[in-house]
Amino acid sequence: MYNLPHASTSSVRIISPIILIPGQKPLSTTLTPQQVSELFPILRIYIERSQPSIAILPSSGIVSYIGVEQALRQREAEIYEPHEEYGSSLAELIQVYQALAFLGNKPTSRARWALGKKIKQEIDEDLCLVEYQEIWELRHMPFTQPFIKAITKRLARMEMGLANLMRQAMFQWTMDTDAEFARTVDSAATILRWVYADASLEREVATMRVKLELEAKRGDSMEKRGGGSAVGRFSVRLETVLE
């Protein structure tokens, strides 16, 4: 089916399998078979019996090509260039997480747990419109739902915060006199316009907003939980929403 050489770490022959995802460029690696197995514990089930040098994965809509490729390159860098930083965007990190999960890494595995924690921290700290868009595009892939939920929660809080701010008597005056505040609000408004232009995303954010409002009504009010007013904390949150 595929007229391909063996994948290998030597000039004599290639010993690690070439990884194929239909419609994508074949992936080879300098990792040993043992290292590949440690990185992708169940890759072996996708190896062709008649061609043991080839592993054929499902389509890229099921497993991320970028995620598999980045996971391989990151592990190669860790082993062969440990002092070099391997940079990836947030969406790429989520795809690496997706590939690790799809190919057999348990939630408690070192690589998957640490990466998931890092991604959640980055989502909590700051996102621009492009990052929201790139993450939302991954929503149909398995194992991405924790991060889709995280961004819809952030968007729902942004929406609630902006609505609360706009009800304040000093809102327009602050917009007119504080350029940084105005940029922050404009950035949030731009992100929310994108949300409202996508019916499925708007529904997800609306559902999350209802959940957050019910949580607030259920008991501990925001004032009791964090000290200070809800509007004040929402304002601080909005200040991080810079493109």
C-alpha cells in the first residue's frame, strides 16, 4: 500500500516504525523502539502485521498529526538537546496532550499529568482571540474536552464581568479617561463578538454562565469567597484579556 523505507536511528536500517496518519506526511523519528513505546504505550496495536515497520493511525480528525509530531520532536529534544527549549503554542500543547492520551498515556502518567496542568495554568493566566479560536477548533477531537470546558468557563466569566462593568455608573467615564481600561474592554468585546458569531460556542458559553450563576446563588457569594466585590474581581480578570 505504501512504498516506504524503514524508519531508523542508524545509517544501515531504520528500526522504529514510520507513523502514518491518512492524508498526512509520514512521520519518522530518531527515538529507539523502546523510547517510542514509552512515549506512545499502545502504538503497537496500530503496527501493520504484514509491514512491521509501519504504524497506521486513524484519521487526523481522531488523532492529531501535529500532536504526534510535536510529541516525537519534544522527546527527541529532551534526549539529544536537553539544554535547548522546544517552543509550542498553546493549541499545539493541547494536541500533544491529545496524542499522548489517545496513544495510551494514563491521566496519572508523568507526561500527561504535567502537560495538562501546564495547559490549564496557561488558560487561567491569559488568552488572546487567536488562542481561543485555535483551541475551539480542537473541540471535536477526543481528550480535548477539559480544555474546551476551561475556555468556555473563562469566556462565560468574561461575559458576566463585562455586563457587570457596563452597569456601573462610572463605566463610560472610565472608558473615556483610562486608555488601558478601554483597550481591555475593547479586547473583551472583540472576543465576545466572535463567541456570538458561532451558535454552538454561544450555546456552550450560555450554559456555562447559567452554571456559574447557580453556583454563586447556591451558597458562598463571591464577596465571601474572595474578599472585595464581584465587579472589582471581574475588572481584574478583564485586565488580563489583552490580545
